[in-house]
Amino acid sequence: MSERKSDSVETWQLLVLAEILGFGIQLWALVNAARKPAWAWDQANKSKLMWLIILGVGLFFPVLGLIVAVWYLLATGPEVKRMQRLGPPIGFPGRGSA
């Protein structure tokens, strides 16, 4: 009988760990999106505000939020990062004009 009690505690601990890990991934995606400059989002034809809202709301819906966060981290984030590496558009303050 004590084995069952031990197993249920371990299952509970795994669920809590999974929830904390999922929340951490969601928070990471939100902070990552917020730190990217607006011009990089524009260059990637993505809406920074939309992604920040979706990722922020996703914090309150664990499963859906985790799916959106993973989507951002694997698809949208790298695309915005690629545009960021290319640099701001010509004519943007801090970059020479043509």
C-alpha cells in the first residue's frame, strides 16, 4: 500500500515539474519576442504586437500556450532573428542611406 502512495507522489511531482518547465519555455519565448527590435519584425513581415499578445495570453492557458511558444521558438523567432542579423533597413536611423 505504501508503494501506491509513493507512486502517486512521484506522478504529482512529475506533473508539477512539467508545468514549471512549460511555463519557463513560454516565458522564455515571451521575453525573446519582446527583446527583438520592431524593425526586424517588420522586415520579417510579422507583427510583434500580435505575437506578444498571443504569447502573454498563452501564459494563462498552459497547453495551448506551450504549443504557441514552441511554434514561435522554432518558426517565427528564427525568421525575425535572421532579419535582425541582416541589420536595419537602409535609411533607418543609425545606418547609412543609399
